[in-house]
Amino acid sequence: MTTSGSSSSTSSPTPSPKWSPFLVFALAGGAVPLPLTVMQILAVGLGTDMLPALALGRERS
């Protein structure tokens, strides 16, 4: 049985840009500072998701 569409895999052989800074930070024992703190990353994610969420909430069904 074949399926249509792209067959993208979630695992990649190279480190992901999302978790590689944390891996370097952990392996270096904290000698290499993180580019952004965890709270800054969460704030950016919340800020960029807020307007689309509000727009979808106001959409008439």
C-alpha cells in the first residue's frame, strides 16, 4: 500500500537548531553561555502565538 504526500522523517542526522545550544551548554559545564534564556524563548513563543490565537478566537463559526 502506498500513501501520497511527502515522506518526511522527524529524526535527522544533524543536531536540531532548537536543542543544540542547550546540548553545548550542558556538555561544556556552563562555560558557553546560552544565546537566550529559557524564559526569553517562552516569551517569544507566547508573543508570536498571541495575535493568531486572538484572531481565531474572534472568527465567526
